[in-house]
Amino acid sequence: MKKESGDKSIQSTARRKILKGALWGSFAIASGVSLWQLSLTESVEVVEADQYPYRFLTLDERLLLWAIIPAYLYPALDKDDEASRFLVLRNIDGAISGLPQSTQDELRQLFSLLSFQLSKALVAGIWTRWNQADIDSLQSFLSSWRESYVALLRVGYLGLHQIIVGSFYGEPISWQNIGYPGPPQMNLPESFYEDL
């Protein structure tokens, strides 16, 4: 009889320990999620505040591009130059919107691959969130794709490169960075150039 009551006491204590452990574990997970969400808030708020009516890019895709645009354009674009980053984002959105559907689908797949945490870590080597990665990590990821033996990664690099660099250097405000005086002026009326 004494042995049975002792066994019940041990089981009761074990149950309490398990319940306490589960409670503390749940609390730790909930706290971790809350801290993670707080760490993302600043970038999300900046990108969400843009009132531009994007036609192609989703919020996740804009957050991804927001992080890697300075890595592609460094040192021509300062990471703190939000106005230029938004201009590049809007140009990218406009450029993709004018592409054939098949190309849009391929870009959507690329963005999805880079937006999903596990696949991003495996193919890009970025284990943090995009907004938490430093410029060196981002440039290392881009360099590894550019020089990869895997043709698909090189194509992904080139696609991102063309659309980001083209969207930046297509703007007159960026021409001074490369010493480009602008297109040659011919003896045509000023309205001709305005229409371009």
C-alpha cells in the first residue's frame, strides 16, 4: 500500500514538472516570436508606408529587394538613401509589369525561393532575415551566385542584376555617379526629349 502511494506521489511530481516545463517552453517560444516580430517591424513599416500602387511586387518581394538593392549598387547607392531605394523599387515594379507572363512567372519563382526562410538559407547562405543581413553578407551571397557552377544560380544573379542595375542607372539622378552626361542632344524640338 505504501509503495503504491509513493508511486502516485512520484507520478504526480513528474506530471507537475512536465506541465511546468511545457508552460515555460510555450512562454519562451511566444517571447521569441514576439522579439522576432519586433525586429522586423522597422523595415516592414518603412516599406509598407510607401503609397505607390505596385502592380507586380508583393510586400515580401519589396522587403527582399529593399535589402539587396544596396548590395548590388554599393557604393553608388547609400544604404540610408531611402528615396533612391524607393525609386529603384518602383522602376523594378514597372519593368517587371511590362515583361512577358512567362518571364514574370520565373521572377516570381526566384523571389519565392529567396523569400522562404529555409530555401534562402540553403541557396543564399543568409541565415538571418533579409533586413538583418549586413552588406558584406549580401555581397558575398551575390558573388557566390555570380561565380556559381550551378547555371540556375548564375541566371538568377544575372536576372536580379539586370533589373536592379537597369532600374537605378536608367534614372538621370544616378548618371552623375558614373560620369554619364546623358543622351546626346540632336537638333530636335525639346518636346521630343520630354516624350522619351
